[in-house]
Amino acid sequence: MTDETIVAIFDTDAQADAAVRDLKAANVPADAISRHARKAPGTAAAAPAQETGFWASLFGGDPDHDDAVYDRSLDSGSTVVTVRTPAQHATMVSEILERHGPADIDERASAYGLSGTTTSTATSPVTAAPVTPTREGAAGMAAVNEGGTEGSSIKLSEEQLQVGKRAVNRGTTRVRRFVVETPVEEQVGLRDETVTVERRAVTGDHPVGDVDFTEKTVEMTEMDEEAVVGKTARVTEEVVLRKDATERVETVRDTVRREDVEIEKIPAVPPVAKT
């Protein structure tokens, strides 16, 4: 995938404001849009005066672009709007910029006595900077200028899927012992003793020996039976916890990324002859 930088010169701030507003309405990212002016309104960025490196970095050091056109336009109070966009959106961005009446690059260059130094076409006042290779990183698409000198290279990376294992708590089985009380009953026979006193008259003549009138006590104890409750405990059941492990095979599906290159040969565009 490639990016292009589209450049347009607007003579008034209102034109530049309207162009930026329509670009954002067309879902062009705000960080892809830049405004350059000697005294930028609001948050517009100011371009360093007569600094060739500024425009060289914008156009990738392409010697076909003359930064004097832009610098002199900025000196005269114009605003330069640059838009970095994927190549497939370059036409849409150019149409939005042209809608707001940008200055004609060739006419502006001719007025400054710089004819033949710019690369704009005769039909469009908007300039497309050279295509810059891009690569996708962790933070998204970012422009990468690898230069055009001999031995320049682009590193290609590839992701590899690595699958590991980890233990995951799926829940706990708990066995809690508690006491349940159940009423029970059982019948038992008990014996009660009662002492009965009987007084009987003695008949007949039963003489006794010498009568000893002394005191005498006779006792008899009564015994009753009562129920006595006792309890014994015995083990009736045993509860055992154990774990059964089974093996399963799970297919893990994901996507891995790799970087590739798109090779495109761009023919040189000859300058348009003016009549």
C-alpha cells in the first residue's frame, strides 16, 4: 500500500478553512491534514521561512519540486494545505481541494519567474507529491521514506503463532458435613414397687412369753424403674473427593500478519509545453 501527499495553495484563510472542513467531513483523518502559513490562524502550523529541508522532507527530496514556489506563496500571505492519503483516495482528496479554488501552480510559478520548475499538470492546480512507500506497524499506517539511493532496503516482518497453556479455575466442589436431628421413640417396660401395710386381728389364744414392751421398727424399701437413655455413634457412610482428568485436543485459530512489498514502476511525466 502507498501514500501520496496532495498539496494545494489557497490565497485566503477562508478557502483553506473550507477545504480542511470538507476533508474532515469526508473522513480524512485530522492528523493527515496540515496547514502551513507564515502566521497561521488558530492551530495552523507555520512553515519555516526559506528552509529547503522542510519541503524536501514533504516531497521525499524529489529534485523535480521547487520549494521556492511554496515559500514565495507563503511570503505573499497564502496558505499551503497538505494532505497525506492512500493512493486510492488521492483522486477524492484532489477533487475536494480543487472545489475551493486553489491557486494554479504553473501560473504561480510563471508569475514568480520559476516556469518549468514545478510538476503540476495543465488541468489541475493541485500537486501530488511523489508516492512514498508505507508499511503497517503496531500503531497503524505510518509513512516510511527509505530514500532512493543504491542499497536502500525495506525490512519485511512476519508473525508466528505461539500457543501455550495456562490453568484456569473452572469452579470448586465443596463437601460440608452438618448435623441433622431426627426425633425417634422406643417403648420399654418399667416396674414400680409399692409397699402395702396390712393390719390383721389375731384370733385365738396365743400366749406369749414375757412381754417386752419395747420399740421396734420394720422397714421395706419401694423400688421404681425409670428409663435411661444412652447413645452410641457408628460410621455409616464415607464421602471421598477425587479428581478425574481427561485429555482433549483443541484447535486454536488466529491470524498472523506478514509484510510484503508492492513493486510499481512510475514513468516520468514530461513537462507540459506552454503555448
